Amino acid sequence: MKLTINGEPQEVASATLAALLHELAYDHEFLATARNGELVCAEERSACVLEAGDRIEILSPMQGG
Amino acid sequence: MFEVYGETFASRFLLGTAQYPSPQILADAVRASGAEILTVSLRRETAGNGTGGRFWDRIRELNVKVLPNTAGCHSVKEAVTTARMARDLFGTDWIKLEVIGHHDSLQPDVFGLVEASRILSDDGFEVFPYTTDDIVVGERLLEAGCQVLMPWCAPIGSAKGPVNPDALRSYRSHFSGVPLVVDAGLGRPSHAATVLELGFDAVLLNTAVAKAGDPVAMARSFAMAIEAGRLAYEAQPLEPRDMAVPSTPVLGMAVFE
């Protein structure tokens, strides 16, 4: 199905957010995730079922002022 | 000691982590500053890159408290979601709340700021709002649940220093007992000393250190100025007077005429 991941359209096979992170090779990274503008906590990713058209944000720490 | 949200810090210097020439210079500048609170942010991560994780490992080595920000957010929704993602990632209820109202001036959208502060405070966050020096907005932020206020003294990154010292003086008098941090616009250590002399509890800055020719020396210089400014405030500075007042006693002067 087609999702928008960090602003870019992408075709993916995963059914859940946890599976998606594995599919996209985000394993072992220090991340925060959101689906359609709402936080999905780390422990909720396995239960987070994706639907076509979902907007996924995958963020990590960076420098800030 | 600087107290905020029930925690106590020896340093009154909150330092940003962006724009340093290298990760090593960032680490050295943090140590030179004595800062115990560092601001960090969140950005989109590229798969397999690991950049965020490496940065986070370096910050953790410094053994300081982190204050995540919502920099770049222009709406309440964006700021609230970013804050929630930051809490999930960094494991802290602290959030430096920025809701930007204007691209060029980076002036806070104070209406959105108050609304987002209320939502996040109700959700258990401890909000550090980046605001203007408007007292009424400060009142609304306190009503929304904030226990600290962070007025600018000039636009972000402008290095102008306190452009309206009278407003800052009024702000300090009005919010007696509330922790106040001057956030944004400081360019030189003398600016930091000035706002500490006015009674502000701490300063938060980034660009003035990171973009200096020698960030490590500048971090140390700011630390010294902040300490000097605070000491001067506690020592109760003399108020300016319109007329000259002799410092040497005139009583007992010889008369030669």
C-alpha cells in the first residue's frame, strides 16, 4: 500500500508501524513516531495497524536551540 | 541556585546544542559553560543513517538534563504532537514550547502558545514557553499551567541583546517569585550580565556561543558574565542618579584661601 513517510510517498508491504520500521531498516535506531499527526509510542507500534494513505513521521534527536 | 519545576541547578546558563563547528567543540563548549540544562530538538530521520542516535549518545555522555524544543512549529497541533513525540523519545516531561508566528522575525504566536501551553500542562508536561516580554501574555501562560516564563530580549539569533530593558525590568517586577529565563536575542556576555543584574533567574542561548570564533572560550565567558550578573543583583546595585554625588567625603577639607 502507499503511505507518505516523512513527507515522501512510498509503497510498502508492512501491516503495522513496527513492521514498517523493520521493512525500512530503522531497526535499533532511537526514534519517535507519529501516524496522521498523532504520537504512536514505542510500545504501541506493534499494535498500530497501517492503512493506505497514512502519513507517517519518523523522527530522531538532533541539535536544537 | 536556580529552581524550576521542583529541581535545583547550580548553573543559570541553559545552552543550545545547534550550529557548533563539530560535535567535539559542542562537548567542550558545554563543559566550559558549566550548563546543566541543554536544549535539543527532533527532526526526520533517514533509514539506516543513525545520525540522531549518535548525537543522543554524545549528549548523554555530558550527563546533563535535556530540554527538548518544538522549534520550527507554526501551529498548536504541530507543537503539541512534537512535544508528545519528544516526551516519548527523551523520557522527560520538560518541553521548551515554541509556536512561531512569523517566518522572518521568528516572533512567537502568543495566542497559539497559550493554547498549546494549556493542552500540554493538562497532559502532564512541564512547559517552558518561549514568549515575548508582554506581561498580559505572561499572565495567561501562568494561568495555562506554566511555572516558568521565557521572554525574548530580541529576535532569535539576532545577537542584539536587550533592546527594551524597561520592558524586561517591568516584567521582572510584575512576576516576582516566578522563575524567569531570558531566551533568545543575547549576543554578548555583557548582555547576559545585564539581564541577570535585572533579576532574571537564568538565560538560554545558543547562536552567540556556537557561532563565535572560539565557542569554547565564549561559553566560559558567558558563564562568568552570568555569575557576575547574578552576584551583582544579589548585592543590590546602586540606582542611577541625575546629579553628581561626591564619592570622597568633603567634611574636613583644608581651606587655603
